[in-house]
Amino acid sequence: MNHPVIAVRVGQWLDLRPHIRRVTANNPSAFTGPGTNSYLLETPKGWAILDPGPRLEQHFDQLVAATEGRPVACVLVTHTHPDHSPLANTVADHFSVPAIGLPAPDTGPQDRKFAPTVQPFDGQQLETCGGQVTAILTPGHASNHVCYWHALSNTVFTGDHINQGSTVVIDPPDGHMGDYLHSLARLLTYDLDAIAPGHGTLIDDPLSAINWLITHRAQREKKVLDALRSTNTPTSLSDLVPAVYDDVDARLFPIAERSLLAHLIHLEELGEARSVERKWQALQGYS
Ligand SMILES: [Zn+2]
């Protein structure tokens, strides 16, 4: 079935499909695209509000308005980056419902104030959300990342695991490329109708979107290895980035450098590369 793409519009809620409502926060940036998507998912116990987003008073008001006074069952958090979870406890407290998600890890920019009342395990069917929502642990973009499968719409809500319109940053040490690739492959086991990303519009061809991401990361990793092998001397990240990301605007190199590091760590784990005093070298032919 073909669905029209519903463009992102900040503020007012939008019904994307039956049982899925989106409210985009007014926090556009290079990292957040048009802004962070919060979602309301219909469940037999009322709304599940997913990723309430940044601490913006206007966004809180818009989320409350989007419920249209109907019951709220739970609040879901995909991860604790500052554009996803800071409003979560406020919204959960407002409706006196549990906040579900994993607490912030110690490294990197995180919303360490997020206090989950339920910490889901992988595959857990969340009874507090009317039994219609299942947690899928998807570390990679963040070590505490959780996607949620909503049975009623057969949609996975991917937070920053999968975004529409851009690839996501994998920022070590909390971001981990090996975990990320494994977490992407896990979603292939679901026969989904749609992916609802944390940024951008609904993705209605999930299988090809996930396969494209896996292929894209594999091609990037091959470029990293080729760049390492083209020189036999240990090379710094800043010297590698223009060769590996020659298709990317140079202004984005500082961000690309983080994902490059994630690829290098992955290659090291695979026994293909090693680091020598913050420089990197291919292992093949190394003696
Ligand atoms: Zn994130």
C-alpha cells in the first residue's frame, strides 16, 4: 500500500497513519535535522508517548495537546541524548505513568537526569503500554539505545538508530560500530510496514532502507581499509578523513571523524588494523 509522505512540520501534531501521531520539537540543527520527532502511539491502555524530546515549554504544551485529553499509558525513551529524553520524566510525572528506557551511560553528552521507572530487557513486551509495544535493544549509536516495535501499526520507532535523510553519527566510546551493524541486522528479522525515525519523515520501505544502511557502512569501512593500506605509515584521523569522506562537505569533517574512529575501532576488533599512538595502520603486511 502506498502512503503519501507527510512532511515534517514543527509544533502541531500530525496523524501519520492510523494509530501514529507525530509532534516535532522546535530544535532544528545540523544534528537534529528539522527537529526531534516525538510520537504518540495508540495502545489499548491509551497513548504511549515516545521520546518526549528536549526541555522546551512549548513542546511540552504541544505534547499534552496532542493527547486530546485521552488517557496516557506510558512514556518511552529510545536513548538519553539531550534532544530525546530531557522532557521524559516531566511528561511521565504529569500523567502519573511509568517512564521506560535505559539510564544514561557515563560518557559523552547525555541527559543524566533521566530516571527510568522501568528498564526494559530485549524482547520485553511492555504490559504497562497495553502489551502492544515490544522493546528491542539496539546499542550502537548509543550504548543504551532501545527501539520499540508497535504491533498495532507494525512500525518500529528507531530514535537515532535509523534516521530519515541522513546516516547517524557513531561516536566512540559510547557509540560502537560493531554493535551498530549487529543492531541494524536485527531489524531485518521484522517484516515491518514502516520505520518511524527520531528525525525526518516516516520510512515506508523498511527493508530497503535497512539494507542500504548496512551496504553504505560496509562500503565506508572498505574505504577506510583502502586508505590505510594505501600508505604503510601510521596515519592520523584528520589525515584519513578527507580520503574516506571525499563525498562529504568538509565542514562536516569533525563529525565524520567520530564515525571514522568508530570504523577504525571496528577494524581493530576484526584484526584488520591497529592504533599506534593515536595513529592508525592496516595490519596486513605489518611485521
Ligand atoms: Zn542520539
